[in-house]
Amino acid sequence: MSATEHLPTPSEYIQHHLMNWRTPPEGGGFWTIHLDTFWVSLILGFIFVGVFANVARKAKLEAPGRFQLFVEVIIEMVDQHLKEVFHGKSKIIAPLALTIFCWIVLMNSMDFLPVDFLPKVAQLIGANVFGMDPHHVYLRVVPTADINQAFAMSLSVTVLIVVFSISAKGFGGYTKELFTAPFGPALAPANFLLQMVELLSKPLSLALRLLGNMFAGELVFMLIAMLPWYVQWAAGAPWAIFHILIVILQAYIFMMLTIVYLSLAVEDH
Amino acid sequence: MENLALIANVQSFTVIAIGLMIGLAGVGAAIGVALVGSKFLEGASRQPEMMGALQPKLFVIAGLVDAIFIISVAVGLFLAFANPLLAAIK
């Protein structure tokens, strides 16, 4: 490090960490794509699918391995909740719930990597391989702390709610329900308004809950990273342990609410 | 640096806002989690066989209650370190 280079102030450090690796780099408004979110979530998704498919292919009835049992525990947990809550018939809801749970756990778990580890690696690669200014190499490792990822998932769930409603009640039945429930046909506009608020508040609350938790977690880890190195573990260890609970709890809540919303969609009013 | 007074003004109001946000949300979340916990203990002591069924629901609701608090902490920390309100001045 040269003598002229100064250490970043707390707010510069955090702002640097809150900037996504994006294309175009100067930001293109609506068409900005956050490449770090995209690649990290894609890679983690393939890791989940690959690991689970591998376990399923090698599954043994006699003397199952430890890892197979672990995977079975997760699947049975999801399956049990589905049986309790979801009473309709659907082939995609079980894989959907399992995917949501495991994928979000994996994405949230990126929080446990040291805050500076992957950004520093990216900085080294960016500076030495691509000849970029190391201060303009940005990387945010936790995909769920990016508002785009959180809303992408919750809006997909909303689309599924509409699809499930239509497939359970038919297009006419769903339209009728939108206009007649809960107050009856006389108050059709009020019903429609209420139903729309109900439908649109679901993705909002789902996404913001996940996002808020992960964003706060990430920020606290950054604050801890700015402490002197000899007190970092004293703050970092309790927060990391507490964060394990939050990470799994938020994935679990996202999954449970998806199941609940979808089961409400297929039930008659 | 002619805007120093303006910046100080925005920052002082932001600090008050952050304090209010985190403080009030903390009070709310604490009361909420306490209510959930006490009702869970009540239910579990009345019907111990229901404990297994109640526990996941306890965690879900505690997570839901906690989320509002955490969201407000996140917004508060965001305002503290990357204040978007200062952009109007700079």
C-alpha cells in the first residue's frame, strides 16, 4: 500500500461494501443487472440441486450415510409441514417448498463468510487480471441482501398464487372471487380493491422481511469488521451464532408463508 | 464546504430519526416476543403434549415479530452510513 493511500473512513468502507458488481458499471437505471447477485445465487442453486440429486441417486435403504440422513431430515420436515397445511393436490408445491428453503438457507449463509474475503479476492482478480482500479471492484456476496433477489423470489411466489388460484377455481371462478368475496356482488369495486391489496401486500411483506433481516445482518458484520482485530471475535462470535438462527428462521418463514399462501389460493372462500 | 451547516442539520435530524426508529421498533418487538413467549409457556404448561406442535409456530411468529424490528434496524444503519438524504446537498 503506498503512503498516499488513506484507509477508508467507516462510511466509505460501508458504501463500498453496499455497492453491487453491476453492468453497466455506472448504473443503467432499470436495466442495471447485479452480476454478483446473479452469479452467486445461480451457483448456490446448482450446488443445492447437484448435492440433493447426488444424494437421491446414491440413496441406500440399508445403512444410509450420515449425509443421506441429513438430507432426509430436511425433506421430511418440509413434507410434514406440507401435509399439515396444504390440502390441495399439486405436484410442484413440495419441490417448490424444498427449493425455497434450501436455496434461501444457502444464500443467507454467504453471510458467514468473512465480510472482506470474497470482495478482496475479487479485488485481486480485478486489479491483476483485468487491470481495473481496485477501488472500483465491487462485490456483494449475500444475494438475499439485494432487493432484486428478494423481490424476484417473492414475485415468483405471487405469480404462483395466481396460477394456483386459476387452476383450482378456473379463470371464471377466480375472477368471480376477486369481485364478490368477501362482501358479496353488491360491493364489487370494494371487493376487488381489497383483494388486490391482499394480493400485492404478500410479495411486499415476504421480500422485505427476508431483505431486512439479511441486510441488517450484513451491515452489523461490516460494523464488526471495522473494530480493531483483537475485539472482533468478541462481537463477531455472538452475532454469528445468533445469525445462524436468523438465517434458518427466515428461510423457514419464507417457505412456510409460501405454503400457506398457496394453500389459501386453492381453498374456496 | 459552504454547505457544512446544512449537512450538520440533515445529519442531526437523521440521528434523531435513527434513534426513534430503532428504539420504538425495539420496544415493540420486545413486547411482541414477550407476549408470544409467555403465551407459549402458558399453553405448554396447560397441555404439555402440545409442546411439539406449538414450538414451530412459536418460532414462526417470533420471526415475524422480530422482522419488523430488524427491518427498521437495517434502514436505520443504512441511514447512518450511506445517508441518501445528504445527496441533495452534496
